[in-house]
Amino acid sequence: MGERCCAALVRLLVLQAAWALSGGQVRYSVPEEAKAGTVVGRLAQDLGLEAGEAEARRLRLVAQGRRASVEVSGASGALLVSSRLDREELCGKSAPCALRLEVLLERPLRVFHVQLEVTDINDNAPVFPAARKNLSIAELTTLPGSRFPLEGASDADIGANAQLTYTLSPSEHFSLDLQKLSDGNIETELVLTKSLDRETIPVHRLVLTATDGGRPSLTGTMELVISVEDANDNAPKFNQSVYQVQLPESAGVGTLVTRVNATDADEGINSEVTYGVTNFIPPSGKDVISINPNTGEIHLTAPLDFEEVKVFNFRIEAKDKGTPSLSGHCKVVLEVLDVNDNAPEVWVTSLSVPVAEDASVGTVVALLSVSDRDSGENGRVRCWVWPASPFGLEATFLGSYSLVLREALDRERVSEYEVEVRAEDGGAPALRARRGLRVPVSDVNDNAPLFAQAVYTVLARENNAAGAELARLWARDPDEAANGRVSYSVWDGGLGVGVGGAAGSSSSSGGMGWRPASSYVSVDAESGRLWALQPLDYEELQVLQFEVRAVDAGEPALSGNATVQLFVLDENDNAPALLPAAGSAAEAAAAALAGAGSESGTLWAWAAWGAPAGQVVAKIRAVDADSGYNAWLRYELCEPQGGKGPFRVGLYSGEVSTARALDEADGPRQRLLIVVRDHGEPARSATATLSVSLLEAAEAALAAGSSAASSSSAVSRSAAGAELGPGAASAATNVWLVVAICAVSSLFLLAVVLYGASRWAPRAAVLSGPGPTTLVCASEVGSWSYSQRHSRSLCVADGAAKSDLMVFSPNFPPPPPGPAAKDTQPEPSALLGTVSGNTLLNLIYFLLLLPLFNCALSSRCCEGGGYLTGA
């Protein structure tokens, strides 16, 4: 008994499925120009056939009156493209282009309806009626502003691929005026912008280009040859500029559309007018009407079709027979009135929306009522729903249907369904109707916010205004309403920012310690706009890393995080700063030599007259708090107009040196203005004023000596903005060398006297013996240098300090061993008497050679570009 019930149930399900399949329709879409062999759809599978059943039951297309260009593969049961599909050839300008096919299936014999929609591609370029158009325009009498209608181009495509735009080649006499008509077409007119002169330019050649809206766009061109004719009188004028005509689409061939009339104020042959049509929109209107050239009567030459073209626009030209002939133009708008039967009507009696995302299969969404005012076969209606998934139609009773859910819904995949209920009557030809339903799906909070990036890298320039927007963060939540409403916040979560370094590091120099990221930035809770709470300072903070959290408003709330790395970019916001003067005695002495007119803030230096070119006088030092190119400094000397001064400054070293030998013509003082600039954009600068006093060599030496006597240490190079030059120091060296030569001469005389006394004095028993030679630097000999506290080192410009003078002091033998060393040590006079003759002779040789060493030393000080500086 149970097996019988199961078998009966299976048969019932098979019958219901077969009934639903026979009442349904399969719909496919294929682009035109698809290659032969392209698979349009799996027809056998969509019809519910098993593998191999399509070939066994001879699934095939039934031949139609019009070539379908598709075929059914016997092996796979797929619908294939068999030949070239040209939408324009199949459907013309009709949209959509739908081919209705019949599929035959044997054993048992079944007929299925398949609808194939051929979609348009941009395969047709705009085409003008003619490649060249000749126009004749009279000179002088044709005033600027005159309009000349042009024949527009046509495009066999539809939709955006047929939307045309026009451009005209550049001309100072003509422009193009475009007027969009109510039916979407564009009417082109050539406008005269400047009066023509035939004697100047007898013929104007322009190019009119039409471009469609496809991707890529295609173009078509038409050459306009405008002949300028001599002056004429009056052109024909129509009694109406626009003729509005309405005709039903059932009007027969030969029906009078309208009669246009134009008059000419001239007399004789110049007033005789002939009529013609110059422009057809759409181009198919050329086959619809004709005009009598003498009477202006317009008649139908082809039947009208409202479904194909609803409005025709014609340009009528009235031309006189004068020489040259003049023309007038008017527009005829023919509106086609529809003749309609009774199509089925679909009404929605009840609609339960939105449908919950977790609604169960079988839920009733809408109740529909279908009716047709016709009777018999014309009033018998069949209905179906498209697309077939996830909804279906169930018939409740005659004329009533229920739209039910047949599959589970997912709002994140499809949030809203556009369902169309279609109805078709049994007339010949059949009339159809459709009703669209919008079925939204309600949401369940099952998705957390997700940022577009896990890590955001943000670059911000320093000194930004407080409240400046730094970036926009966006987190996507596919849910809707409160479940998809995301709020943003900066999450500190124990994360600190090291001032002056990267995130998570501390700074000992800044003294500001750890600070939360929320003290620098904030994020708008609604828009995710990241903005600065305070101006950022690159010198304080270079990198800031923190996290931004996005939380939805669902129950329970879900959240997501993203890391933001904020890099502060350096701006050139710090000008170069000159290092402050140390207030040294050398600078004070230079200021004193300058006189009472010295100014505060001015750097001082001196140089001796006759100083050679390239001698360093001073050095300007500056620092810049920025980094990189913004902190790279260059030094420039502002020289007076019309000549070059005796000084120059190193571009990057800041050293002020002589550009040539100094002479008395340079004056007692040189005031230099030195500009220190960085390499930022825009560059910032600071100026330093250096006053250089030009002195005699003796005055420079006195100035150096006064500076050395009053100061406990020499001028430090790193603490002052300018260094004293070598000119005055070299002069001081020359003076002291002269004093040293005099002292040596005196010592030489004393040595001669002592030598003579030793020759006649009695010799002691103690003999002098050789001992280790002691090397003494000239700076350590008190007779030829200052004391150690005021000592000077001889330096040259290109090397370190050198000690070129050496003396060999006499060596005394050690005292004999014994308990009473003081008894064995001779007295100074006795010791002097025991000096051997060889030793005394060596001393005399040394005293004779010492002036030569002094002269050599003086020569090197003067010629080597050296200068004296504090040890």
C-alpha cells in the first residue's frame, strides 16, 4: 500500500513539473556580432532535460519566417550562434530586440517558447546623408546671426550608442548651434557669426563631425562647402516657422499631411518659389513623405508605425529662382497617433513588503489580478513571472495569482528584487502586458564593519591648521539601517606616542613624556573624517601610530579595527639662525678699532692692507631647525650694484675671504651684508652684517697684542658668528720677530765674551760629556714667544699647527754619586767655566743660524696665508 502511494505521489509531481515547464518561457540574451559557435544558453538543462535526452528526443528549433541565426546543438542541447547576428538588420531601431523562437521536443511532442534578446554594441559609426554639402550664402546682405539648417547624421545603433554630438572645425565666420528636440534628437544649424566678403574668401570649407556616445566612440564627418555669392534681395519666407501635424498610424498612403506656403517680396523670376525637403529626422522619414515642389503639398508615401517612430521632423526649404537663388526654411513636425487594441491588464491587489531575510520558502509576497476587456481567444490570458528565481506564480482561481517565495533570500547578496509579472493574450497578433514589482529584503545584523584597508598610511604636513582634515576612513558594513550604521572612534587602548619619535617610543629631550593619540587627532564618529586637534610639529613628532575602531549600531554591536600610521612631513617653517656672538676680547678689540660708530648686532673682523687674495677674514655660522633640504644652508654676499667688492663668501662654508689683494683704495672699513638662505620652498633667509676694518700691519699687530693681553683664552670658532682673520695676527708676528732678532744679537755678543773668558780662565777637573739632545719647540722659548698663558701656535691655512724652530740646549753631566750631592754640585760660575770649547762653539753656531730661522719663519708667516688664533 505504501509503495502505491509513493508511486502515485511521484507521478503527480512529474505532471506538475511538466505543466509548469510547458507554461513557462526561457529567455536568453546575446550581444550582436557574437562569433559563430558562441554558447547562448544551456537550453536542454534549462528545459529540465537529462544528459543525452536532448539528442534522443531530437531537441531542435522550429523554422521561422525570419532567419534566427541560432541553432540547437544536438549533442549538448546548448543554444549556439550559427551565423552573424546584426541587431540593426533584425530589429532596426526597435528596443529591445527580442527574437521569439519555438523549440520542438519529440517523444512526447512538446513545444517550448524561447525568447532571445539581441543587445546592441557600438558597431555603427554616425553617417551623414552625403559626404559633402554645398551651401551658397550671399555676401553683405546675409547678416551675422543668420542660420542655415544642416542635415544631421544617423546612427543605426540605439541607446547611448546612438546619442550624437556635433563639432565644427574652427572658423571665425561660422559657428554651430545645437538644439535638442523633444524626442531626444539633435537639430544642427550653421550660424553666421561674421559678415562674409566674397572678394576676401570666395569659398569656405568646414568639416562637421558627429560623434556617438559609445565606448569607444565612433565618428562620421561631412564637408561643408560654402560658396559666397554676391548681394541679393529678399529670400522666401514661410507664413509659419513650425508646422505641427498629427496623423493616426492607420492613415493610408497618399494622405495629405499639410501644405506649406512661402512668399517672396521680390518680383518676376526672383519671386517664384520651389519647395524641397533638406533634412529628415530620423533618416527613415525620407521614405515616408514627399513634397510637391510647386504647390508645397506634403503627402504620405509609406504607412506609419507608431511603435517604430512616434515623431518625424522635416526641414522644408523654399528657394527662389533668382541669381543667385535665396532660400527660406521651416520645420514640419509630424506626430503619429497610436491606434491601440485592448491589451491584458495586470493589477496588484496586495503586496507584503519588505520580505524578511530569513523568510521561509512558500511565503506569499503579493496577490495579483489579471484581466482582459476582450473576449474569446483574445481575452484568454496566460501569466508568468520573470525572472523565475527566487519567486514564482501560483494560480488560486480564475484571474487571480499569488507571488510566492521559492528560494531562501540573502539581503547581502541581493537587497532588492525587481520582479516582472508578464501577461499575454491569445489574439493574433498577441498583445502583452507586464507589471513590475519591487520587493525589498529586510536585514539581519550578521556582518561586522570591515575597513577598506587594514593599515592606512597618512601623510600630513606640519603646521597644519587645527581641525584640518588628514584622511577619510571608511568601513563597509553590508547590513542596512542601524545594523549597517557605523560609528568611528580613536582607540587608545594603552597605546602611547613618543614625542619626537615614532609611536610607542619615549623622548628624553622633549620632556613631554607619553601622550595618547587622541591628544593629536580625532575622528568624526559619523563620516570617519580624521582631523587634527592641534597643529603638528615635525621637530616634535615625526610618526604617530594608533588604531581606529568602527562599531555598528546593531544588537549585539559588531566592530572592526584599522591601524593608522601618520607621518608628519617637514615644512620650511624655520629660518636660518645666526649663532650668537661670544663677546670675546678679539671681537671687542675689533669693535674698538672700528670707532665709536659701531652698531650692536654687527660682527667685527680686521684685515691688513696688502693681504693676498684667498685669505680668510671671518667665518659666518648659522643653523636651521628644519631637516633635509630645508636645513641645507648657503651663504651669499650682497654686493653693491656696478662692481665687485674685495671680499667673497664661501657658498656652503660661510668663510669670508679676500677676493683680491687689499690696498688703501678699499678704505678703512668694509661693511659686508651676508644673506644666509636655506633650500626650502619657499626659501627662508637671515642676514648678518660683518664689519671688516682694514689696518696697517703694525696696527693689526697692536690690536692682536691688546686682544691677547686682555683675554684669558682665544676666540672660539664654534661659539662666535665670525672669526678673526689672519691679517692682523701675521703683522704682530713680524714685530715680535724683529724683537727676537735684536735679542739674539745681544746673546751673540755675550757668548763671544764668555768664550774669551773661558780661554784664559783656569779649567776645572770636571769635563763636560755628551748627553741626550733635548728638542724644544719655538713656542716654549720665552725669548721668542709669549708666556704659556699667552702662547701662539703657528698655523697655515691648509694644515695643522707646525713648530719650525728648534734649539739644542747644552747638556750638563750628571753629578757624581755620593751621599752629599750638594757638595759635589759646582756653583753656577764654576759650572759655566767648565763648559767645553766644543759645546760653546755649538752654541755660537746656533746663535749665528738663529736669525736665518727667524727670517724663514717670518717668510712662511707672510707667504703661507697663515693666521694666528688663540691656542
